[in-house]
Amino acid sequence: MQDGHTLGLAGFVNSRQPVAAVHEIIRQGRKNLTLAFHSAGLSAEYLAGAMA
């Protein structure tokens, strides 16, 4: 994944969220991502909190 890409997240609210993948994206410092997701959850909140 590179800066500026579109990221689609799956899972349902608090189960089966790709938290490990999101953690790695944040760790790498990716920015300007476009986020598409079905329902809110921790993964989207983590990305928003990291200003990704």
C-alpha cells in the first residue's frame, strides 16, 4: 500500500476487524488514504486517530 490509495475494510463493528493490518498501515506512516467500510469499528477509528 502506498500513500493516496483507497482502502476497503470488512468486518462487523467489533468482530472480525482487520486490526493487525491497520496497525501495520499506521506503523508505516501512510497518509492521504481514502477509506471505504461497511460499518464503523475499531479499525476505522484507529486510522482516523492516526490521521491516516
